[in-house]
Amino acid sequence: MMESKKSVDCLGMFCPMPLFMARKAIEEIEVGEIIEVLADDPSAKKDIPDWAERSGHKILGIEEDDGIFIIKIQRGV
């Protein structure tokens, strides 16, 4: 798997901040590059992938490690 271009630390933040930060980060990378979002707000596990897919980006994976979600997103358009 390709390495993340940018990591976004949203630990301790609640909705909608993880989504806003993911959105800002994806705009700062090139099409095809990957960001990794770290979040511990359970709503981020659903909200971020929903937004990404609606926006034309690809979810490469969602892992959970001790209550922390690691969401990898590849920029589409």
C-alpha cells in the first residue's frame, strides 16, 4: 500500500472537527495521494468515509486500535 502523504491527528476532537480537518488536509495533497486520519470520536468512523465517498475520494481502509480509528483516504478529484 502507498504511504500516507499527510497524517491528521484528530484525537480528543468531536464532530464535526475531524471531518473539517480531513477535508482541509485532502485539499492540501495531490490527486492520488493519501491522507491518514486518526480519530477517537466514534462518529468519525462513519462521517468521514461517508463524506469521502460523496466527494469522489476512495477509502483505502479503516482500522481500529484501542479506541483509535485510523482512516486512510486517497484523494480523487
